[in-house]
Amino acid sequence: MKNTALTEIHKAHGAKIVPFAGYNMPVSYEGVTVEHETVRKSVGVFDVSHMGEFLITGPNALELIQKVTSNDASKLVNGKAQYSCFPNDKGGIVDDLIVYKLEDEKYLLVVNASNIEKDWNWISKHNTMNAVMRDISDDYSLLAIQGPKAAEAMQSLTSVDLSAMKFYTFEVAPFADIPNVIISATGYTGSGGFEIYCKNAEVEQVWNKVMEAGKAFGIKPIGLAARDTLRLEMGYCLYGNDINDTTSPIEAGLGWITKFSKDFINAEAIAKEKEAGPSTKLVGFTLDEKGIPRHDYDIVNESGEKIGVVTSGTMSPSLGVGIGLGYVPVAYAKPDSKVFIQVRKKAIPATVTKLPFYKG
């Protein structure tokens, strides 16, 4: 297992460390509910340095990105980021990612930790135009400072007007006395905030100054368990659970990041699927009775026939009810449709719910 540059600091904060995507990662400090509420109500900081970063540069950088991603990266201007995915050639998804346009002919792709090698090999395989590729994952750290008070709490650390930054924009600027830090108005929680990219050698200083600046706002370190409950309340997909090599972007509700204004891998087949309509769809559901849905639990109809499977599920700390995501036939996919979640021997009634679950 690899460590992030902050592993010892997490241990000093009393973190419970678990193996995740090849890294020793903090799963929780005080407990999921406390950490979850900290992010929803004030500000928390996550170490997500396990994520992968690839630099794609040169005159053919955009051509490669356009070929391997589903979204239209030609729409990006310097300082703008875009959510996208890598479609595979069989109708599924290699990974989901964020594309940052740093400069003309210079892009940063941020990919999931568990898929770094797979993604690198996939992009390399399709790099027939010889764009320059660099895997900088092991050199960079990433902090996610999330919550409604993030901008106010972090403003003293930078001259960038944080409250004026629009969602999915970023600036390369000094932060916490470190020059050339990427300050990105992105996140995986639905409560606003920023993601900070810096070099491993710089991240301890950044972490300490973030904790110091946030002290008056009740900042706390947050683990991966709360990251999961926060993203699930928003209905955000988690690769390996809700999307994978066999789920199509159309089934997964990612048609909005699938742009047929350009050619990309498997575009023709995905366009046909969009036109015909998928046979199954990823939906959110809320349990009507007490219970906790979990990954891989069966979704059944009123006759007890299996119609799908739970891809992600939890007890929502914000809403106090069981929530989840899962794939069901389109006949059951409309909001307010009734399904049942098989929790051990009991089929618990549930209602298909329009996403996000948490409205803020």
C-alpha cells in the first residue's frame, strides 16, 4: 500500500486508516455522521491525494482528448474544467474524469485512483496522433476543502476572490504561501468548496495553513466514509459501483456529458442507444420504511421478481432515511414508481426519487 504525503498527520488526528485503491487512506476521524454534517453546515477538508493526474500537452493534445472522452473539450477555455468519461468500445465506461484546460495545448486529466494504470493504458493505446502524455499522479497531492463556509474560511490564504469563482472554473495562483497552486471550484459533495492541487512536498504546509485558517469556522478533517454519504445524497456516480466497464453513459444518466457534435470512441453505437432509448436506467430510490440498502442488494417488484440491483446505498445522515442508486427496467424508472429492496429476508418498499436526494 502507498501512503499519501499526509498519512502520519491523519494518524495524529486519530484517523481510522484503511486500504483503498492501493493507498492507506483515512476512512473516518470522529465518525461519519459528525463529519458529514460538518461539510453540509460549515467546512471540512479531505485528503484525496490518491487520485490520478495526467498531463496531456502539445499540438495534438486536444485531438487525443476529443477521441477518448465523451464530452466536447473544444468548448473549454483556459481556466475552465469539464466532467467527462472515457467510453470503451463495448458500450461501457473505462472511467469518469475531470478535464482541465490549463493553457492552449496543455490539459490536466484527473482520474480515479483505482483506475490510474487502466486509464493510462487506454489513452496510450489510442494516442495515434502522438500527443505528449505525462503521468504526474505520484508527484501531486489533492485536498478537497468542502462546505458552505469554504470560501470565507480560505479567503485569507489567497488573493483570488474565492466567493466569485464559478463552479467548474479554476485558477493557478498562490495559496497558503505556495506559488502556482491549482485552486479549483469543484468537488464531490454538493455543498460547494474547492479542490487544491499542489506538489507532495508542499501539501503539509497547505494542510496546516488550511486547518489554521478554518479553525474559527469549525473546520475538521473528513474521511472517505463521509465523502461517500455526501456524494450519494447528491446522486453522484461512483466508478466501480454505479458505473463500470459494462454500464453505458446513457443508462447511467450521463447523456449530458456525451456530445455527438464530435467523433469519439464508440460514438456511433452510443448515439444509436440514445435514439432507441436504453432498456435499463440508473435511478435513485428512498426507502419507505426503516432499513439500510447496501451495494448488491436485489431490487424486486411487487411480485418478488428481481428487476435490478442496488449499486450504492446508505442511511442518509441529512435526511434520516435509507437512500440508494440502482439499475431498473425503464418501466420502473419514473419518479414515484414503487419498487422493493431485498434487505435480508424482507422486501422493503421504496420510491423512485428524482435526484439529487439532498436539496440543500
